[in-house]
Amino acid sequence: MQYKRILLKLSGEALMGERQYGIDPKRLKEYAQEIKQVVDRNIQVAIVIGGGNIFRGVAGASNGMDRVQGDHMGMLATCINGLALQSALEDEGVHTRLQTAIEIKEIAEPYIKRRANRHLEKGRVVIFGGGTGNPYFTTDTAAVLRAIEINADAILKGTRVDGIYNADPEKDKDAIKYNNISFKDVIEKGLKVMDMTAFTLSEENKLPIIVFDMNTNGNLLKLVSGEQIGTIVDN
Ligand code: GTP
């Protein structure tokens, strides 16, 4: 296996499947099954999930809502998604723990790095909810932060496109996909991988980012097995 410990970043929107809002149980189950495949190969898996399928702080702010208030709602949305994913994983027989950056201790454990590490060592999937626990930060930043804290080998950003292209592949049919690209080239070419806060944190800490298509069955397992899937951003 190429990786021993990964941090998987999933977007909240991805959980919508074909829906316009909320959680599609079919998609949730598919993700749980994909994750189980790698857990069964003894890969340690931590997960950060977004909340955009329920609420986006930035969208709230653009409609006149206080940004901090909106971001707090978004953090709670990630906890809802975390609970849903936890349930779906447990249905597949995967042991999990949900840890949140904001305390809701009747519902989930508070985030404690050392405890997260122990859970991972014991083969439990650890889902980190609540983003970084601060407004103005994205769940991509939370994902990079947690990945660095737990010494993950890489951050795997599951998306609906199969990697990083030199143009938007959904708009430009001549767009060319990179298999490998450096942090420096991503910035120089103005490509969008993550927001700058998340991206810089990853670069400074030499944490490789892999962007891949999470909606294709078996991709996650292929990726951790060392197959060329998606685009890897590293030094
Ligand atoms: P080990 O120490 O490795 O056995 O880990 P563990 O997570 O099983 O230990 P613990 O006995 O602390 O936790 C038992 C269960 O309670 C697990 O499902 C935890 O997720 C849950 N748990 C632990 N702390 C909290 C908390 O603060 N809030 C909530 N809601 N659940 C908690």
C-alpha cells in the first residue's frame, strides 16, 4: 500500500447525490462502502467532511447574514454530515469515532489529537466535525490542519472531477489533466485546488494533496494502493 494513514476530505455537496439539498442515502452508502474497502486493507482513515449540502456560511453572508453566524451554522452542518457518515460506516461494520472542534459532547467526542491518534491506531475511522472550530476558515483548511496534526501521509480530496486540469474540464473539452504538479506550479498557473489558506498550509508542511474522483467505484482503494488516480500536488 502506498499510504498508511490518510485524511480523506469529502465535500458536503457530494453527499447530495442527485438531490438539490441534504443527504442522499444512496450516495452516503456508496461512500461508506468505498471507505470500508480501504479500512479492510488496514489503512488508517481520518475524514473531514464539508457542510455545503446543508448550509454555507459564505452564502449566508452574501444574503446579508452575519458571516460569523453563518459560519457557525456551517460548522453545525459538518457535524450533521459527520453523524450521517458515522451511521453509514457503522452499517457497513466499520468502527468509527466522531470528534468535533466545537464541543457538543452529548453527541460526539471533543477533538483531542492524542485520542484521535489512538483511535486510528486501533483501526477506527475518525471523522472530524466542526471544521477548525473557527469562522472564516474552510473545511479544506480544517482537513489540512488535521492531516498535519495526525501526521497523515497525504490529504485525499475526493471531488466529482478526476484531477487537476489546465482549464475547467466541465467547460473546456480540450482541458488537459496533470498527473503530477508542484505547489509552485499550481500557484503560478492560477489553478484552483483549495483556498489559499488551506493550500499554503499544505505546502509549508510538505503535505501532498491528491485530487481525485470519489464518485467512481474503487478509485479510493486504487489510489491508496499506489495506482495513478487523480492528480498529486507535492514539492
Ligand atoms: P478506547 O480508550 O481506545 O477504548 O476508546 P473509546 O473511544 O472506546 O473509549 P471511551 O471509553 O472513552 O469511549 C467509549 C464511547 O464513548 C465511544 O463510542 C466514544 O466515542 C464515546 N465518547 C467518549 N467520549 C465522549 C464524549 O465526550 N461525548 C460523547 N458523546 N461520546 C463520547
